[in-house]
Amino acid sequence: MLGLAVLSAISILLLYGLTLEAVHLAAFAAILVVIADIDQAIRRIPNALVLAAFSVRILYIAIMWFGNAGEASSLLAESLIGAVVIGGGLLVFTMIADYLRGGENMGGGDIKLLAVIGFYFGLSIGLAVTAAACALGACATLLQRQSRDATDSQLGTFPLGPAIAMSAIAAMLVLCPPIQSSLLF
């Protein structure tokens, strides 16, 4: 786990260069790897790690504020909109689905982590990361159902943290400036 966290962080630093943006994204990637590992092991996403990820972003925006308050306030607004719409939307959707299904469909840790995804990426990219994570989670659940190794208590459940982490880190790597400029021709 530690090696993967370091590899993710170093990859982001190499692609973005040694900038404040890169450092905060590298820290976020490392936190995501730890979250994925813990969620895979115990099927829980610790609130402390979600808060740590949120705090890294707040610190980044606060430091930006000293250099360019206008850009920082715009980024804060975009981040808040992403967090509220994604986190709040998933909370409402999950509460309705839980009621209709009579069981839990998505855990609270997953919802909080996806709200943080919205806080980091804003609404449009945050929704894309959320959709990718849900698609990966659905595929993993289907594969798990086909597996003979799954116990009855595990059937139908899947820790979503690893899929969220993979989707978010992939987005960070694909959205880095050198790759973006090569995609735009």
C-alpha cells in the first residue's frame, strides 16, 4: 500500500512538475490509496482520511488566496458546488434507493468521499469520476458474483473506495497539463 501511495504521488509530481497544485494532488492521491486499501480490508472509509483529503484541498485554496484571491474564490465556489451537488445528490438518491430496496445501497463513507471528489474536481469532472467509479464498482460486483470464492455475506456488496480512488487518480493523471495539451492538439 505504501509503495502504491508513493508511486501515485511521484507520478503526479513528475507529470505536473513541482508546483503547489502538484503537491496537493499528490497528497490527495496518496490519501486515496490508503482509503482504498482500508476500504478493501474492512469495508469502511475512515472519516479521518476523508477529512484529511478535504483539509488538503482547503489548505491549497487558502495558500492560493494570497497569490490570487479572485482565482482562489472562483476555485472555492466551483469546489463547493461540486461537493454539494455530488455529495448531496448521492445522499438523496441513496436514501430513496435504500428505502425502496429495504437495505443499504451505498455507504456513508462512499458518499462523503465522492463529495470530496466533487470538491477537488468540480461538478463536471467530479460527475465523470463518480460515474467511472460506479461503473468500476458495478463491474467488480458482477465479477464477484461470478466468483466461487465469495461468501454469501459478501455477495452483492463491494467496497467502492478502491474504484473511487482508481477513477480519481486516473483523472488526475489524464488531466495533467502535458497530457491535456497533447489531447487538444
